[in-house]
Amino acid sequence: MSNEKHIDESWKDAINQDKLCDHDHEDCGCGHEHENEAGEVEVNFFNYIASMGYQAMIFLGEVPNPMTQQMGQNLRQAKFLLDTLALVHEKTKGNLTAQEDQFLSSTLHELQLKYVEVTNKGRVIQ
């Protein structure tokens, strides 16, 4: 029996997903952005968590800032977003679907691991 732990990294696909989902049902849990009838990105739990995760990845220096196309770090802001996601996770316990809970849990876990990795590398730019 292997002691290796499987880590769900599906949140990364949602963060990096640029195209819209090819189906139009609400809260399907696929991690893709959905458009509403007005052609705007749908406001839902998955898009909210993916958006916060994407912002955290920018502040961790893992993806370029979409406004400047530059890489940079702001670990204070990254930690704030991680703490906010942890708070959302705590306060929504028992009120999420299984898909929502899994998406939030895996997003938070992976971002926390990345935060520790970045801070331990000493590549802090402030």
C-alpha cells in the first residue's frame, strides 16, 4: 500500500481557464466560467473562489499581473487572501455542496502549500 497522498489540483485548471464552458447550466461544478444571459461572467461560488485563487497566485508571483503583464510578489496580500479563503471555508462549513466544498478545500490547500514553498525559497520581492 502506498502512503502517497493524492492532491486534487483541479482548481488550477479553473484559474487558468480562459475559455467559457460549452454548456450553460448553472453551478455545474465544472470550474469553467459561465456567462449569464447578458453575456457577463456568471457570479457563482466557483467563479468567486477561482477569482480569489487567481489573485493569490498573482501575489505569490506565480502568474503575471494581467494589468501589467509583470511578475511580482506581495506576500502580505497573498496571506490576506489565503486567510480570507480559510475564513470562507470555516464559515460555510455544512452549507456547501460536495463539489463546492471540494473545490474550496483543494484550492485553499494548494495555495497554502505554494505560500509555504515561496516563503521558504526566500524569493521574497517587496
